Amino acid sequence: MFTNIPLLSLIIWVPVIGGMVCMFAGDDRKATRARCIALFTAFINLMLCIPLYMQFDTTTSNMQFVENIDWIAKFGVHYQLGVDGISVLMVILSTITTFLVVIASWRPIKKNVAQYMAAFLIMQGMMVGVFEALDAILFYVFWEGMLIPMYLCIGMWGGSRRTYASIKFFLYTFLGSALMLIALLYLRTKTEDFNLLSFYAVKLTMTEQIYIFIAFLLAFSVKIPMWPVHTWLPDAHTEAPAGGSVVLAALMLKMGIYGILRFSMPITPDASQYLAGFMIVLSLIAIVYIAIVAIGQTDMKRLIAYSSVAHMGFTTLACFVIYKIIAKTGDLHDAYLTLEGGMVQMLSHAFSTGAMFLGVGVLYERLHSREINAFGGVAHKMPLFAAFFMLFALANVGLPGTSGFVGEFLIILGSFKASYVITLFAASTLVLSATYTLWLYKRVFFGPVTTKGVEAMHDLEMPEYTVLAILAFLVIFIGVYPNALLQVFHASIGHLLELSTTSKL
Amino acid sequence: MVTLTDYLIVGAILFGLSLAGMIINRKNLIIVLMSVELMLLAVNMNFIAFSSFLQDPRGQIFVFFILAVAAAETAIGLAILIILFRHRQSINVTDLDTLKG
Amino acid sequence: MELLKTLSLLVVIAPLVGAAGAGLFCRQVSKQFAHRLTIALMGFSLILSLYVACLVIGQDQSYEGVLYLWGQSGKLTLNVGFLIDNLTACMMVTVTFVSFLVHIYSIGYMAEDGGYQRFFSYISLFTFFMLMLVTANNFLQLFFGWEGVGLASYLLIGFWFNRESANQGSFKAFLVNRVGDFGFVVGIAGVLGYFGSLDYIPVFAAIPGVAEANTLIPGTSWSVISFIGFFLFVGAMAKSAQMPLHVWLPESMEGPTPISALIHAATMVTAGVFMVARLSPLYQYTPSMQSFILIIGATGALFTGLIAIVQNDIKRVVAYSTLSQLGYMMAAAGVSAYAASIFHLMTHAAFKALLFLGAGSVILAMHHDQDLRHMGGLRKQMPITYFTFLIGTLALCAIPPFSGFFSKDAIIEAVHSSQIGGASYAYVCVVLGSFVTAFYSFRALFLAFHGEGRMSHEAKHHVKESPWVVWLPLVLLAIPSVIQGYMMVGPMLFSEPSYLGNSITVLTQNNVLMRMGEEFRGGFHMILESFGNFPLWFAILGAFSAWIAYVKKPELPPLCVKRFKWLYTILIHKYGFDDFNDWFFVRGGQRTAKLMYQGDARIIDDFFVNGAGRLITWCSATARRLQTGYIYHYAFVMLLGLMALLVWLMFR
Amino acid sequence: MNFTPPDFFPAILEMLTLGMTCLVMLVYLFLDQKNRGITYFLTQITLLGTAVVAISLHGSPEVITFDGSFILNSQAILLKIFILLSVSFVLMYSRTYIRENDILHGEFYLLVLFSVLGMEVLVSAYSFLTLYLGLEIFSLPLYALIALKGNKPVCQEAAIKYFIMGAIASGFLLYGISLIYGACQSFNIHEIISMMSLSIHTEPLLLTLGLVFMSAGALFKLGIAPFHMWVPDVYEGSPNAMTLLIATAPKLAGFALLTHILVEALPVLFPQWQYLLIAVALLSMAVGNIIAIVQDNIKRMLAYSSIANMGYMLLGLIAGTPRGYGAALFYMIIYVVMSLGAFGVITMLSRKGFELEKVDDFKGLNTRNPWLAFMMLLILFSMAGVPPSAGFFAKVGVLEALVKVNIVWLPAVALVFAIIGAYYYLRVVKVMYFDEPLEKTPVILESFDTQLAISINGLAVFFLGLFPTTLIELCQQAFLA
Amino acid sequence: MIEKLIFYVFAALLIGSATMVIVSRQSVRAAFFLIVAFCASAVLWMLLSAEFLALLLIFVYVGAVMTLFMFVVMMLNLDQESLQEKFVRYLPFAVLLVALMVGVLVYAMKPGHLGELGLAISPHPSADYSNTKALGLLLYTHYVYAFELAAVILLIAIVAAIGLTHREKSRNKRQRIDAQLAATKADRLQILQLEAEK
């Protein structure tokens, strides 16, 4: 039924065009019109994901729904799209997130509504493009193009230090990805075009691989972000509006991991193996050190931002620990566990952290403060919200039965095959994440009502309720039945593992 | 006999002098304009020397055009100088530092 | 088989349905609906679990199978499934029984509370998690239940979130449990790493082979099984409040009393014991861990009991006694007397729940005043409570023929006859422990129910017996506290096959119970025999001392406090665990966090990131000054550039 | 002496321009003060008409005429088209400005037309003589134009600086030509190539000297460090309309100058000028991007940005392959389009008696005129090289050409500078979008054609990013013949 | 020999006067020295048998361009302030650099570096050779395009010079009758209400 429709292109361009329309919907006197256009677009896009998911064949690791048109023939750049098990979920995740963000921003955003909605829709198109692109330059275009709406989003609707945060965000990520471009151009000299799949087949010497790996790493590690290039994230998260934080946490950080899975590991397998130890150490630093830093935060968003970094440490750990596992056991099957855990962690982190940022947004809208000390006893005034937030906090803590558990658990279990030392460090998250998350919860929600501001707070409104309920459902669903996700990318992960462990020398 | 090198050296020295004139002269803009003339003279010297030793009149043709352009250039330069003077009552080179940084 | 599966599923699901019904719609449904729904489902669950127990223990059926595929990765499949055997059946009955009674009790106890529906939802949810824990057939599900009960405990301790102490207590409880879970997860990872599976059956089957083959670090003798056993036991230490991870349990008393009865006495805290019993095939292969468990357990049994002596909060006294009893259970598990351990677990569930609920009844009567110093002489106003409380106390003190006697005596005997390392130390501990137990138990009893009332005059008039929903569970719990021990001691410990059947594994050289069983001639004989042994006399001596100190000569305790100031200080500070934790983990942790944040913000962010920006800006501001605006400078720069290029290219 | 009259047809564009210029001059002289607005339209007709003719010429085979001093090939035609179009846009943007600021508009349009003629000549030059004459024809009117606005003292300062520095640069150029002439016995590019390939009479030292001197002259026109000192001063000091003019079309002409010298006349010396260009390109990128950061004056900031951008353009030439030259040309054209838009917005926002100069003058533009702000946004991000704008592909083009010849370190350094550069573009975006406006009144553009022009310009930056293929192909073809 | 003598004398004169041009404190003196320099170089050009250009230099430069200079100098009355000129701190640096450049150029123009030309002596054309005729032939045939362009340049110079120095209309004192006729009372007469002084 849908076979002839360029589904992937539609998912990219429908929101972009919708965003353009939205931008010209008029000024703030016609804000509702802009909101409706945005919601409609996001909804259409969400609907487009249904045939995508339905027709997706989980048994193969091949790229599906492939589209391929010449774009800039002179450079060997093609407009080439396709999804496999890894990316299809990210695409769906993007559309869901944007849909939720549009609803969640319904009331809080009152200034430049049309531009706000447009920024998010365009950003979504770009991000989906990142996940769908099979051409390296196309990937890069989407990868960087997304910075513009995000920059504006932080800068125009952000908090008091928004200028600093937005410029820092932009320059940091821009700096990171610069060298990736060089690496891509270099790879191009070895092949006919910028096709990713042909990059996989390129033979590279160890030196080349290490340089390319480092170039990629800079780009991806900034996005993820890994210690020590993470410092943009707390600022960006803190200053961004709630929707911006959600998109940052839920999607933008995932692009880094996605890049590692798509580029670093398959293109430079030997360098990845060579540097796996280093990467694991960085990941563990993120998991332990950053979690401790999170404990010392007084700003809610900053705390969640740091927790985000710590959680993303798991995904990088998952990616690179496979080399140690295979080195030790020699069995490819043992590596599945961590890598698939990493994938689940990516998705679940999107929901739980995204939801927590939305939650902070809900609080911020009512009290216009993000300081933990400004709150107290919110559970009295907003019991429903408190319940939701508890769920998301628990997901953040990684309680079994929530999505947060699955990924971390699989990674911790899997890492044991590499070394029990890694497991020991990684498992420390159980204590640390519980410490900062529940401490936050305790100070904000429990205790007597402390201030007049809290006294005046009202419980969730309809849009907020809808968004949080959807997220809550997803969080629990993934936690109880993760196989729904695992089976989607099983074949692709297998293929990826094979690529990433076959020497190119 | 006088060799090509001699002429070229004269040209080079003239060229150097004209540049020196622009650099060390800090008061009088009009002398800077004169240095420009000197510079063109140095170039002309080169052209004519080469032309003569190569026995190729085209070098002199070039000089012909340089002279024409130099005249036009001087006219425009002096015109700018005049209105500059009109506005500032000065053609001091050191005074021309409103635009900087 | 299928019948068992269906039954178990219903047993497990029913509380969840109740929790969801009462919880998700807590603002829509009435109080009556909430407790009716949850109690009905709980009762249903209790009946079914009894039926399951009949099937399993009576007809020797068992079930092991998969409910659904949770996840699959590589060659590994992770399932949610059930293992229903004798051990599970015993636990299911215990859990549902106590939970059912606590539900009923809560109708009265929580009647006035604003979060009534929420409360019922929580305890049903807890029951669900606990049942998931005991029915698990794999480590994943075990962990699910394990963390789930922790969550429920957290929510319930912090039930009155208005109170700072409750929040603090719940937070602490969760964190300490998380420390345990940290170990537990590492242990599970070890299981997966060395056995390649998380299901009990294949893992247990593989243990003997792995135990011989592997050492963790090549060249050392630290066996893999010990490693795994140790980390798993760390989980148990937290959950079952073994020293030094016991610190959360006393503070958990900030929760409503029914919770203390259900979670912090009868069920959740025994999960660690259950786990050790469940993993008996594993612990059998690691003598070092057995000794470790024994020593930890025995130490806890004596020393936490000592703290109870100086406590004035009635619930705290009971809480410390719980710690002590958990120590007994662990010690039993340490000497491979798993049956005794589980037996004590079951008797303890009944009498400790009884004690807590009795204390709750007193607290209710005292209008939520928990201080023993304000009580006294309550036996007249609250006869039912008094009698049930007395029964509980006697059971706790292991006075024959109450249930506690049989289980505890078996434990002491088992420790006595064990040969493993640390057994003699443990024996001293557990024997002294029986004196201590009796002393503090009767102290509490005397202070609360005997002597003159020390409450205010006005309060005295208001004290009256609790409503029937409160005392009915007391009575229902008093019955097993009296008879359970006598009835079950034979079949549970010494018969062949016993109640626990094949669900636990004990190697012959460790099997103390079997040796004891050779001398066992029935419950009555056991009572008679006990009069010839230390423990009983110690217990009676303890009760007698308490009578002297708190009824006969009330002026004696302050004198002792003055005399043994140092001892009192140590006990009142609980051996300094809390102070140390507060100093090292709480404040030290915060300071470390702040310091590290400063490092992050100052060094990485400010110095490197913003520093780079500042450097460039500085370069910029400096370089712009080269652009002086003077024509001669410009010409000079041009000439300079030209010359540089010229010289470079000419003499390159 | 047998002499055959040359073929005049290839020079039709120049002749058209010159003829129309004379017409404009006459019309201007004999027209009333009131009707002098007609000169604007005549000028536009000249430019667009010539552009149309140029477009129609595109694709015709390469012709060399006037005794080897004139060439018409696809490269020349392409450059001419863009020169004519960009000047046409310049005039559209600055029309109101000229009217409101009492600039003698007859002289203004005449001088602009002369300058355009000079650029055309330069682009088509195939001998150093015509090259020099073209250079002077296009430069001399520019010096005069800057000083034309009588009431602003800094503009005379800018003019005299530009004039003197320009004279020095043409001195360098001429000196270089004389040396090359001495070494090759000719200043005809065609003959130089054959002399060089025969390597008769070619003295390496003289050639090197000549190369350096000539390059210095050409690099000056492009404003490349260390011959860049005039750029910020002149950009800042000139009236906005003149800045707009000198920042756009002359860059294309300067590009032609540089390629004529290096690529066409002296390809044999590639190993030498590659090093030379690497040095100056690095210096330009560093100087331009770093000093721009602290500028408060937006024109000055964009001047430094242009220095940096010219550095990037050179990267394409450094590659030394037709692919690289094509990429450099593409970069140049895209840069001109972008800077047309940026300075166009600046010019349009200037009012009578108010020169928009400070970055802060852009404050809150988004609330005052969202569309204009959006166009500026597109242009700025394009200048920063953020995809999917045209500026990104321009950068990718030159970098790819370099990587292709296995020079990897230079692109890496270039990109690091690009990131430093992104900062100041972002600052302008920040001022436009994040800051509150100083005055609340909305900015309304009077004439429709200006609005249309800026929209076309801004969107071109965007759409050339989405669909750059055609232009890239054209640029590549220009160097393949 | 005589040729050599002439060359050295006039070369010295040329360089000397050029030096005087750049170090003069007065514009007028500089202009005179410049004229001397032009004349000296005209002689050198004669030696190179570029007679036409030598004469052109005298006519055009000394006759026209330098007159223009002098005219401007006189008109603007520039010389009062240029008296205080003084050399600056960085002078040695600048001089050093210039000397270095000259050195490099001189090094590059050693006879050995000039190939065959370096050894050649200055040629003496045959008697019937007319420099002017040769140039004329080339100029109007092969260089017709350049010639036209030169014309354009001069046109530009005219337009630019007029445009630049042309004064604004307001300084024009021509009578504007239409304006006078259109004047109304309101334009010319303003009635002020002055407050009485207290």
C-alpha cells in the first residue's frame, strides 16, 4: 500500500515544511494558529511512522525503505536514505518526542510562538535526517543543520544565561564536528562516493584508522557528551526551555551514540579495538565522577543534565566494552548483550530524562525557579504530578520494571565478561543515581510546603497530563517488555557487530 | 659598458626609495603621492631597460600606458586630497587615524 | 503443572490488581472501596496460596516454567517465569497471610489518614513485589522483586512525607538497600558471566563444575563462587539488615506501624534469608562465605539486641529485636541449617508481626505517642492487646512451648553442632543473645503494660482498647505464635522429606540438621530437653532481670546507666554506625560532590573551555591594536609581508 | 607589417557597457534635476541587459582576440554574469540610500558603470597589459566613489587610504610584470605559457621575484593578509552603499586577476605559489577570524570576515587542480552572494542621517522586521559555514579539493579557524534574535523591489545550499577547458 | 665610456633627487626634486634609445602632472604645517627593511641571474630605426584595445575629478527666480511673541 511512497523523505520534510508554514503563521496574536499547525504537522508525522514500523522487516539487517537520488554528482554526494533496526527506532523516537514537545509547549511558550514551533519542527526534520541518512555528507548536513534551530531555541526562549549557554552549545558542537568533516572527505578519497556502506568496505591502515577514529570521536563525544567535553551540556540544558531540554536529552545526545555505532565502529574497527580501553575509562569516569558531581547540584535542571551525562556513559561503555569481551571470550554472541543494552539505554534515557525535564518545566512554569531550595512539599499541592515524577525519577534510578533498568542492567551484566572491575564501577550507578535523584525528589516534593509560591501551585493541566501519561506508559512498557525493542534491532546489531569486529588492515 | 643590471639596479633603488618615502613620511600626504610617481618611474625604468635589451618595443608600449594611467591616477589622487583637505584642513598623514582597530 | 502455574499467577497478580485499582484511581474511589477491593483480592490470594502450598507440600508437585520472554540478546534469553517448589510455597503462605492480616489491621489503624487509598495501594503493591521475589525462577525476576520491595518500603516509610524524619528514613532505607543491590547486581553479573544463564536450574546444575574449575584472579585461591556468593550476600545484608548495613531498619520505623509489621518484620527483611536459602546450592560450595554469613549473622544477633535495651521508643525496641532475630536466621543459614532458618523466618513472621501490630495498637491508644517512658499500666485498659503482646514476647524469648522456642532452639543447637570456622564464636553470641532478647522484650512489656501509668492525666482517660479490626489480626496472629512451632518443628526440620523438600541443597558434610535429626524425638521431648540447656535459662534469667529492673526496683536502671556510662554511650550511639555514616558518607559525600563539581566547573569549564575563549579574545584585542590606522604602518606591513614571502621563496 | 583587424564581437559586453555608460552620461548631463532618477533605471538596464547578453553567450567556444590580449571563455562569462548581477543588486539595495544621503547620483552611477567596465575588462584580460588597465579602470572609480559622499569626513580618509594602498599594490603588480616581462620577453599570457613550457630565457630567480610581486598586487585586491590592512578601514569608512559595492563585485574581479596570474600565466611555478598561498591563506584565516571577534562595528567585523573568507577561497587554488579552482570560484561566487545580502541589509537599514554601523544597531531586529532578520540569519549562518546553507558547500568544496590531493592538515586548521569565526556571526544572530530592541518601531522597507531583492538574495543562500549542483557544475566547467 | 659616464652621472642625479623628494620637508621642494628626477630618468631612457618615451615623460610629467602637483600645493597652501616633520622611532627599522629589499632585488639582478641578457651590452639600433614610428605602429594595431581602454581611463579621471571636487549646489549663488516668485509671507516673516522683561 505504501510501497511507492518515499516514506523516509516524508518523515524528514513534512515537519520542515510544516515548520516553514508555521513560521509565517503570524505573530503572537495568532499564536493558536501556529500551535495548531505545529500539532497537526507533528501528528501527521507520527502517523507516518506507523506504516514505517509496520512494514519494517526485523529479520534482516539490510537497509530498508532505501531512497537514492543524485544530489551533488560532482562531489559524489547522493540524497540517500534508509533505515535499519538501529535507526528505525530512533526515527520513531524523534517523531514521538517532537509530538510530545509540541503539546508540552502549548501553554508555557507565549513569546514568538510561531517561531518556537517552527524551530522544533525543523529540528525534528533535521534529526530524523541524521538517523536516516546513508550518505555521509547528507548526514553531516543534517547533523549540523540542526544546530541552528537549537541555538535559536536556547537563545530566544531560554533562561537568564541563555546567550552564554547557546553560544557555548553551538561552538562546542561545531568544533567537535569540524574534524569529522575532514575525516569524511578523507574517506571519500578512497571510494567512489560518500555512501556509508561503501565506507564500510574501505581498507584502512592502522594510522589512518586512528586519525579517523579520533576525528569522529571528537564529533560524537561532544554530542554524547563524554567526559571531559561535557561541560556545554549542563549549561545548555539548564538554560534551554523545557522543550529544548527534552529534545537535547532525548534526541541530540543520541545522535552521538548513533554516530559511534554508524561511523566509528564499523569504519575504523581496528582503531576502535585499539582505543577501547581508553574509551571504557572515559565512560567509567562519566558514570562515576559525573554522578558524584550531580549530587552536588542545587539547580534541578543542572542536576538532571549531569545525570544525563552519567547515563550516557553507559551507552559508550556498551559500545566499546564489546572489544574487551570478544578479546576475552572470542564469542561474538557475548557482545550482543552490552550493545543491545546500550541501544535500550539510549531509548529509555530519552523517555525518562525527557520526562524529567518536562517535569522541571512544569515546576518552572509555576514558580519560575529551577533552584531546588525554592521548592518543598510540592507533593501536597500537586499529588498527580508528584506521582508521575516519582515514576520518572525511578526510571532514572534504574528501578526494575521501568525502562531505565533494562539498559543499565544488560550493560552491567554484559560487562562482566570483559572484566569484573568494569562491572564494579558501572554498578556503582545503582547507589549514585539513587542518591541524586531521590535526594532531588525528597527536597522538592516531600516535606511541608515551604513557600507561598508552592502554596499557590496547581496540579497538572490537560496538555501536561497527556504528555506525562504517554511517557509514563512508554517507560513502564519498555521496562516490562523490552523484547519489543530488542527484537527490532537484533539483526542489525548482529550485522554491526560483525562489521565492527572484522579487521580492516 | 652599461649593462642591463645597472639599469635594473637603478630601478630597484628607485623602487626602494619610493617605498621608503611612503613609510618614513609621516606628515605630508602629498609627498606620499609623489612617492607613488617615483614608484611608477622605477617600473618604467625596468620596462624600458628590458625592452631595449630585448630589442622588443612592446615593453615601451607598456610604459606608454603606465604613463597614461599614472596621469589619471594622479588626478584622482589629488582630487581626493583636495576634498580631504577641505574637510580637515590638514593633509597630515598622522592625523588619518580615525579608522583603526 | 499448568494448574500450579495458573494458581501462582493469580496469587501474584491479584495484589497488583488491587494496588492498581486503589492507587491509580485513589482520588476517585472511596475509602471503603479501596480497602474492600484490596482485602478481597488479598484474601483471594491467601486462599490460593494455601491451595498451592497444599499441592506442593502435600502432593509433592512443583512447577518451573516461563511466563513470557522478557528479552533476548545473543544466545541469552531472559524470561519472566515461576519456580514453585516447597520453599516458595512456604514463603507465599507466610507473605499472603501476614499481608492479609495487615490489610485488615490497617482499616482501623489508618482510618483517620488522608492517604488511605494510597496506603492500601502501596501495601498491595508491596505484596505483589514480594510474591514476585519468592516465585522467581531466575535472578532477573528475583532482582525485580528485590528492588520492587525496596521501592514499596521506600514509599511506605516515607508515607507521611510531611515529616522530615520520615523522608530522611525512607531516603536512607532506599540508599542502603541500593548499596546492597549494587552488590547483588555484581553478583548476578558474575552468575551470568560464569554460568551463561540467569535461570536457577541451569546455574545450580553447573555450580559444582565451576566451583572446581575457576579462580577469579588466576594464581589466587579466591574462588569464583565465593566472589559471586559474597556480592549476592551484600544484597542480602542490606535487605535483611545485617551489620553493617542494618542502619536503615530502625529509621524505617518512621513509617506507619502496619508497614513495620509487614515489611520490616515479617516479609521484606527476610528476603535476604530467603535468598540465601534459595541459593543454598551455591553457598554450599563456598565454606569461606558460610563462615562469613555465620559470623555476620551471629554478631548481629547479639549486638543489635544490646542496642534494644537502651531504646525508649516502643517500635524501635521491636525493630532492634527484629535485627537481632534476623541475625539468628542468617547464622542458621551460615551453618547450612537452612530449614531452621526458614522455620525461624516463618515463626518470626507471625510473632514479630504480632508484636508490631500490638505496639501499633498501643500507639493508637496513646494517640501516636511511641515513647515507653510515657506508658505504663496499660494492661488494664487494653487486655486483648496485652495478652497478645505477651504471647508475642514469650515467643520471641523462645520460652517453650511458644513457636519461637522451637525455631530458635534449633538454630542455637545447629550453631553449636556446626564445625565450620567461627562457629564457636557464633555459639557464644547466639546464647548470650537469648538473654539479651528476653531482657529487652520484657523490659518493653513491663514498661508499657505494667506499673503505674506515666502518661498525662488527660491522656490516661482516653486510653482504651482498640477497635476489633485492630485486635482481630492480633488474635489471629497470636494463634500461630503459640502453636505453629510445636506443630511444624518435626516436619519442617527433621522429617524426610521435610516441608522444604528438595528446594534446598545441603552437602552431607555440612548437614547439621540431619545429625540433629538423629536425636530428635518430637516437640514435647524437645521442650523437656531444653530445660537442661543454657539458652532457656538465659532467657528466663533475662526476663527475670527485666522484672527486677523495671517492676520491682525501677530505680535500678538509672543507677546502672550512671555506673556503666561508657557502655551506655556506646549503645545509645549504636556503636557509632550512624555517626560514621553521617560523617563519612553524608557530609563527606556532599563535600566530595561539591569539590568535584568545583573541579568540573573551574578546571574543565572555566580554565579549559572558557579559558580558550578568553585566550582568543585576548589575542583578538591585542591583534587589533596592530591595525593602527596609519598609512605608513599599513605600507610597512605590506612591505614586510612581501619581503617575507620573497625571502622565503627565493632561498627556500 | 601585415595587420588584420581584430574580431570585435567577443568584446560585445564591454562595448555594450561602455556605450551605455556614455549614454547615461549624456542623459545625466542634459536632464533636469527632477528627472535624474532615470539614470538609475538606465544603469539597471545596462547591467541587466549586458547580463542577458552574457548569459546568451554562455556555452560559446573560447575566443582569443585583439592580438591575444582578450579572452572570452566560460570562466570569463560566468564571472561577468555574476559581476553584472551583483552590481545590479548593489544598486537596488542602495537606491534609497543614495537618494536620501545627497550623493551626486549621476556621478555615482557613472562611476559604478565605469568600474563594472573595468571588471569586465579584467576578467577577459589575456595579457598583463589589459590586466593592468582593467585593474585600474575598475579601481580608480572605486577610490572616487568612496570619497563622493561629501559630508562624512571618515570617507575621505578611507578613500585616501584605499587610494594609496591601491597605488602601492599596483606598483607591486607592475614591478612584477616588468620582471616577468624581462624573463619571458612578453607580457602576453599566451606567449608566456609557451615560453615557460620551452623554458627558454626563463630565469628562475626573476620569475620567482615577479611571481611574488604580482601575487602581492593581486592578493591586495582580494584583501588577503598581509595585504589586508586597508580592508577594515575602507569598509568601515565608506558610506554603506559603497561598502556594499566594494565588498562584492570587485572580489570576483580580484579572483579573476589572481587566477589569470597564477593559474593561467604561471602554472609552471605552481610548487612556489602553492607555498606562497598556503602561507597567506593561513595568515588570512587567522587574522580575519581572530580580530573580527572583538569588533563592535558590524562593517568592520564583516571586513575581517571577508579577509578570512578570502583565505578559505585560496584553499581551492592551493589544491592546484581544476577541481580546486572550480571550488574556489564557487566559493567566491557564494561569498559574493552572501556578502551582498549582509551589506545589503546594512544599507537598507540605514536612513537619512543614520548610518547603521554598530552590531548593537541590530538589536531586536527579529521583533522589528522578522523577515529581514530571517534573511540576515540565513546569510550569517551561511557565512559561518553551517549546513545546509550555500556557505557550507562552498567550504566543503575547497576542503574536498585539498583532501583529494592529500593535504589534510590544512583543512583541519582551516576548520578550527572557521569555528572561531562562527562566534562573531553568532553574536550578530544573538543581537538580532535574543536581545530586546532599542526602539520598538517596526522597520518597514519602502520599495517593493528592494524587498524582493533581499528575499531573493537570502533565499538564494539557502537554496544554493540545498541545490548547489548547477552552480558547482558551471564553476567546474570553467576550469576544465 | 661617455655613455657610461652619462649613465652614472644621471643615475646618481636620479637617485639623489629621488632621495631628496622623500626627505624634503616642503612640498614645493619635493616637487622640484621630482622634476629633476624625471628629467634625469629621461636622459637614461634616451641612453636606452627610448626617445619617444623620454620626451613623453618630460612633456606629460614635467609639463602636466607636476604642474598639477604644484597647483594643488599652492592652492591648498600646504606648506606651513609640513615644517614640523620629524623622523620617528621606527625609522631605522623601516630603512633596514627597505635596504634589505633593495639588496634582494640587486642580488636577483646580478648578471648571472639574467641569462643571456645579463651579458649583453646596451644595443644601438640602426640609424633608420625610429622609436616613435615603431611604437606608433604597434599602438594603433596590436594595442588598439588597450589604447581605447586608456582613453576610458582618462575619461574616468575627468568624471571622478569633477565629481569629487564639485561643490554642493547650496554654494551656488545663482538667482533662482522661481523660488523667489513662489515665496510666501510665511516663508520670510516670522512673528515672535517675546515675553516682556521683568
